[in-house]
Amino acid sequence: MLARKRLILGIALSLILILSGITAGLWYLFFHGLSPLSRLVLLGLGVLFAFFILIALLGLAGVVLIILRHRPLPFFERPVRILITRLLPLVMYLGRIFNVAKEKLERSFIEINNTLVRTRAVTVPPSRLLILAPHCLQYSGCPHKITVKVDNCRLCGRCQIKDLLLLARELGVQLAVVTGGTLARKRVAELRPKAVVAVACERDLTSGLQDVYPLPAVGILNDRPHGPCVDTRVDMERVRQAVLDFLGRPDPKGAL
Ligand code: SF4
């Protein structure tokens, strides 16, 4: 788990070092020769890069400190937000240049996101908690249209939509089944939850969690025993634990 978190933090640090090198080069050029106009452009770029690096370093330090101290640190809130929403796409890109598998990077990000959310210890009323599930959890032969209305599920038990629906009804939380990132964002905008438990694959979770940040959202990866996007599964115990955490109810089996 720790190694997974370190992966993306390490690449973020590498990115900051590369940007620092570029900035040092810009400053060097500024002080050595070139026309006044070129120097002015270099000065602007140098200041911009230096500012970006400072924010990125603060964001990185914030993430590490929050994880180590297991509590939110308000001073780092904005830099962490910028790091997650702006810098991470660059980190992902750099990771791929370093030949790190995309899924590994995405899992690392999801792990960090979940830890940051847990340190905030957010609790919300059941009606403001949304479970977002992917359409691929539904049995591929099921004729019922549950993306429009999840209550259309007949609870036959051929897939885990039944389990999710029963869990949502038992705890009084909202449940939406979506076909992709666009619909997920639409549902979040419509239902206006105060917290989200999202189930999806690495790619959808990574983009979705970044999109809704800083809305507290825990990501749970689905299992794909039949390959991607068809008849997927999810560990229901993890979903239940995440929901109970947000509801502030006792968690008999420990953290997620
Ligand atoms: S549990 Fe619901 S969604 Fe799944 S196959 Fe049965 S009716 Fe369809």
C-alpha cells in the first residue's frame, strides 16, 4: 500500500526537479546575453515556473504530511488541490515516459486520494451520500434499464446491482448507475451529494476523483473476471465499509 502511494509521489518529485532544471536554465539565460525583449520573456517564464514549482512543492509536502499525521492540514489545502487537479495529469504523462504502467499510476493516485479523504473524517447524512456504480456491474443479459432508474432492477441476484440496491435502501443512501464519466458528473451535479463512494475501473476513477475534488469521494476498484467493461464485480464489504465511514457509524472491521 505504502509503495503504491510512493510511486506517484516519487514521480511528482521527479517532475518538480525537471521543472526546476528548466527554470534554472531560463534564469541563466536571463542573466547571460540575449536581447532585452528575449530577456523579458525569459524573466516572465522564469517567474511563472518558479511560482508553479513552489505550489507543487507545497502540494507534495502537504500530501506527505497529511498522510503521515493522519489529519487534514488547512495550510496545505489549496496547494494539495492544485497538485491533484492540475499537476497529476502531468505526473501521469511523465510516469508513462518512465515506462510505468498506466494502471499502476492510477492505482497509486486512487490510494492517495482515499487516504486524504479518510484523514478528513467527513460524515454526512445518508440522504447526501451517493454510491456511484458503473453500468458494467449489471449482468450483460439483463433487459432492465437501470441507468435511468436504478429501482428498475428486479433484484433477481444475477449481478451485484441487487446487493448495491439493498445496501442503499438499508442505509438510506442514494445510488446511481452510470455508463461513463460524463453521466457520472451529470449525476453528481443533479444529486448534489456531500460525499461519494465511487466504484469503477482505474481510468474512470482517476478522472472522476480529480473532477469532483475536493468533494470527498472514495474510489473502489471493480474486479473484471470477464475482461474489461462486462459483468464486472466489486467487493461489497469495501463498499459497505466506505459508506459506513461516511455515515460516521462504527466500523467493526477497521478502516477500508
Ligand atoms: S440484479 Fe437487477 S440488474 Fe442485476 S440482472 Fe437482476 S434485475 Fe438485472
